[in-house]
Amino acid sequence: MAPNEIAQKLLLQGAQNAWDMLSEEQSQKHITTGSGDLNGILGGGIHCKEVTEIGAPF
């Protein structure tokens, strides 16, 4: 197998198109924060499998 064929196969492993990524994001579950306003800002609550960081001035 030629080096460029190997590189091409390695690049495509785990690749997703935009539609698949959007579908996966829309099907993810959310954890409620208990605040309707904060849930709205976060797009439905805290997304599972993601890091959510919230900051505010002291």
C-alpha cells in the first residue's frame, strides 16, 4: 500500500460529516440546572458528554 493511501485511510477514521454531527448534538441529553433562564441560555440545560463552564464577576 502506498504511503498516501495509508495517510488517506488514517485521516478518514472517525471522520463525521456536518449532518451527522448536528444529528448527534440534537439527540444528546441535557441535565436541568433548575433555572429556566439558565437552561435557555445553555440551550436546554447542561449538555451531557461536554464541559460546561459558567463564570460571573464577584
